[in-house]
Amino acid sequence: MIVLLVMINSCQSRVVSRWTGQALKLQLPNDFDKPISFSSGRENEKDLFYWSADGQMKVKTYTDWGLLESEIVFVKQ
């Protein structure tokens, strides 16, 4: 039972939010300044496209279990 509770609390999915009635809380990146867009189009992933504090455009990908999350940094060459 304890393992199940820990798994539910660690899941970053809106499905769990619907079951528990509690809001899904995702940690914003440390360098977050302002949002550009948010997308949850792919299964088990959510993308936050944002401006960083140093003026870069970045994408932070959140996964349901917090594993294999990624970040994209856009650079001008």
C-alpha cells in the first residue's frame, strides 16, 4: 500500500490529479522567466516552451514519471 501511494505521488500525470482531486504541480526550471507555450499533445509527455532568465528560448519536457526528461536550447548561428 505504501509503495502504491509513493508511486501515485511521484507520477506527473493529470490522470492521477483527476483521481485524487489535487492539482498537478510541475516544478518550473530554475532559469524560467516567462512562458511561450505549453503542450501536452504527446502521450505521457508535456512540453513547456519558455524564455529563460538570460534571454534564451528553451523547451523543458516533463514525463509522467519524471524519468528521461529533456531540455532543448535554441541557438542562433
